[in-house]
Amino acid sequence: RARGFNMTTSVIRPTCPSRVATTRAASFKTRTTRLVSSPPRTSAKPKASVGLRSLHGRVTNIALPRAFPDTSMENTACMVTELAGKATAAAATAAAPALVTVAAVLASQLAFPALWAVGAVPCCLAFLNPIYVFSVGYGLSVAAQAVGIWFALLSSQVWIPTTMVLHLAGTVLYGTRLGVFLYIRSVTWPDWNARAKNAPEAKASTIPQKLAIITVCSLLYASMCSPLLWHAQCANSVPGGQVPIVFAGLSAQWCGFLLETVADHQKSEYKKNVRKSNVNRWCAVGLYETCRHPNYLGEILFWVGLFIAGVPAMLCKGWWSFAPALVGLLFIVNLMTSVSKKQDEKQKARYENDAAYEQWVARTGSLLPKLW
């Protein structure tokens, strides 16, 4: 009550931390807003101008713009800040629509078709040379699928476990190294082109035939890499009791990668030396002293490990997720075992009268090393 005027005071609580008391005068149809911390005014004459006293934190008679009626200056600042934050978030969302789309695809039913499409891109090297779909395109397709899954995980901004990182990193390194190695071999080995011409895929000469090979091969490669996809979708849902299965698979995957890398290097260096000396002889150095095809063994071990590392995730997804993974695994295992048998038959036909070759075959195994 101030000098005969009946004063009614109501307290409102805005979203900002400052408390505001709004005083309405019965004799006047105007409103004034002030901070609760400031002392009550004894003067009943309202002022139309804005007055701001920084001393002792007193703010009186603030005339607000029409856009923010009945609001304090601090509330106005909070509202402006909130609007600016929403505008910034909207701009950031509009600036990265592709990232949001990739993350959404990873979590949707389109994940496997998208993986298939990514793996088909390197296989298009078949338009240059049909043989590349089973050599350079094979390695690069595997690496591209792993990179695509990794990119989708990063764009989704979820926490990526260490097991998932090792699963993806091993596949990227494996595919990249294999693709580069096979390309170098195709341009440096004199007899590579002659052998490649006898391959069944080399007979694809028309565009429809090449498209058919690209489609079928990329589907097989996507099936082989599907455990990576299921692991990415369930990376943070694998039960703790099944984590040792993941580590067992990763151990086999990385051991296979290292075994194949060393075996390919040893055989490549041996063939270089043989070509220089003009001696036609089989490779029996390094890993080949106990195993005739350690590179094929490394290939099988890598894909078996990749499959095992994805088993807990496939159990989370359901039995249907095993279907493409098993098709891909059986395909590559059958291919490597059949190729190793064919290589043994060719070498036997070439060196059957060589006593040293017979002794080497007796003390070695075809795929598994003979240690005794």
C-alpha cells in the first residue's frame, strides 16, 4: 500500500533464474516491472522512459518493446538466446543431411542392400578387365564395405566398442592389402595374363555378361561381410558373457590376415628370384616348408574369424541373419579348398618325376601344416 493507492502484487516464475515481481496499480492502466531484490519505490508516479542504475544492481521503470510484453530484460535475453540455439541446431541439421541418412540406413532393413551396393562399386572394374572382379575388385570390395559400415557408425554418433573397431580395422587392412597386392601381381607377373585368359570369368565380353558377374560377385562379397553389418547394428547389445566369442573370432581373423600377408610376400619374392635365375621350381621357403598353401590357409582363417566375431550379434538379430553369413563363409572355404587341390594336381603333373618335389610333398600338408 503506497500513498493511498491499492497495490496488488503477483509473483511469476519464468524459465530464467531471475525472479520478477509485477506490480499492478489500480488507478493506472500501465504496468511497471522491477527485480524483487530492488527496494520498493515510494513514488507513485510512473515514468515512461527507461532508467537503468547499475549501482547496487537497481533496475527500475524498464519500458519493454512490444515484442516482449510483461517480461524482464533478463527474460528477454534468455528468449533470444533460446531462439538462437534453435536456429543453430536447425542449421547444423540442414548442413549434414547425408550423415543422418547414412545412419538411418544402417539401422533400417535397407542396410544389407546398401552394403551390397557399396561392394558392387569396386567390382565395376570388370568393365576394364573381367578378371578384376575376382582379384583386385574382390579385395577393394571387402575394404569398401568395411569403410562404409565404419562411416555409418561414426555418422550415427554412437559409442563404438573396441571389438567393433578391431573387427572393422582388420577387414579394411585385409581388403586393401589384398587388392593392392593382386594389382601389382597382375602388372608384374609375365604369365599372369596368360593364366587369366583361361579363367571362366574372362569369357564375359558383352555388357550384360559383365553386369551379371558384377551382380553375383558383389552379392557373394556382401554375404561374406554380413557379420560385420550385424555386429555394427548390435555392437552395444552383445551380452557380456558372449564377448569372449568375439575376441576368439578377432584373434582368428587377425592371425589369418597376418598369415596370408607373410605367405604372399614370401612367395612373391621367391618367384622374383626364380625368374631372374630362369629356374622352374616350386616355392618351398619360409611358411611353405611345412605347408604347400599357407596363403589359402590364411584366407580361410580370416573369414572364419570374421564370421565367429559376428556370431553374438547374429544371435541378437535372429536366426535369419546367419543365412547370408553362412552362404558367404561356405563359398570362400569351398573355393580355397578346391583351388588348393587344383594347385596340387598341377604341381604333381609338372614335377612328378622330381625326387626333391616328392620329398617336399611328403613332409608338407596341403592346407594344414605338417609339423611331424
